[in-house]
Amino acid sequence: MVKLVGVLNVTPDSFSDGGQFITPAAAIAQAEKLFADGAELVDVGAESTRPGAVALTPEQEWGRLKAILPVLMKQFPGKISLDTYHPITAHKALKQGKVIINDVTGLTNPAMIGVIAEFQADCIISHLPTTEVQAAHSGELVDDIQVVVDDLYARAHILQAEGLDQDQIILDPGIGFGKAPELNWQLLEFARYMPDYQVMIGYSRKRFLGEHRMELEPNLEAGRVAIAAGAAYLRVHDVAGHQQLLY
């Protein structure tokens, strides 16, 4: 059965809920709510990846996480993922204990591969057509799903060569990151193209869903397509609202 991944933005500037959960108390309370609503995992991110967002240094990123992430890792062992592309941040987190590393840049930094290999950490590999998030938003758009398939296969094989088991790797096609609008819709069915791996689909409230993207129903429609295609995880903001898709 598909599992829900709740989004927890510890940021002042995320497109959906920026600033709501920036304090440790608010972030921890929101994580507890997401799990109570039925999330299997909660994905914690300290840097917004929306177009135009300002990149953080690893020090700034950890400054937002250090009073939140270790608490959640202890409270919900094995159920927290960390949305970061900074190897330094990933290393600090993994020294605290088990956490899933979710790299939106698809491990384009070799040092991140080294960190994941060192700890043999479970990970989520997202597809990004460039090495930088903002460059993906402003650069040439990918319009061929085979490009995404080939790139993610290559990344997964690198980690498997470093000792990770296939079931430690979750693949995310990176909907909304440097993709043509038509491809974003096609990527909802990405699990059909990579049946040997667990696939996570992150469509929640993204622009390709249209002008009503903040409402629940367009998100549920996308979720239905992803589930029918065999997605293992849906990364969503509204966990409670998505519960109806599971039954």
C-alpha cells in the first residue's frame, strides 16, 4: 500500500507554508500532527526550493535544524527524512542517529555520495537536470521521461556499488524541477518506468496542477494517478486530506 510522507518546512519562505513552523515548538508540534494524521515519514527541510529562494550555507541550514531534527529523530526513530543537498548537514544529522537523506539535487555532489556510503544511510534521490536548484528553475526544461529514468538509474547504481541495498533507495522524479509542463503530468506515473525501485512522487501544491493547486481535490487527482502507477510514497502537505486515497 502507498505510504504518505508529510512535508515539514522549517523555513520562512516556502511557497506553501513559509514561516508557520520556523520555531522548534511549532515544528515539533506539526511533525506530531502529521504522524497523527497518518504519515509514515515526515520530511524535514530548512531551505526553500521554490523559484527565487535564497540558498543557505550549511551553517545557516543547521542553525534552523539543530533544535528540531535531533528531537524528531529520537521521538520518531527511522521515520524522519532530511531534505538537504549539503553533505556537511547530512553528516551532522547522521552522527545523531538514523535519518533518511533526501537530496533534491540527486547526489550531484560526490561528497554526498561519500556521506551516504559512510553511514550506509537510507536515501531518497530526486532528479534535477542541473547541479543547482535555482538553475533548474530557470534553465532549459527536460521534456523526455527517458532522461529522468536514465539519470536516476545511474545514481542508484552508484550507491549500490557503494554497498547500499536496493530497498534502501527511494527514487523521486523531481516534478516541477526543470521539467516541461507536459512531462510533469507524465511523471505522476513514473513508478511504471522504474518497477524495480521504490518511487516517491512529490506533486503537492505545485504549479503544474493549475490555479487551484492549493485546494485538496487537484492534489487528490494527482495522487490517484500516482497510486495507480505503483508509487510507493506520496510526498504531501495535507496528510489528513490524502487519507481517503488509501482505502
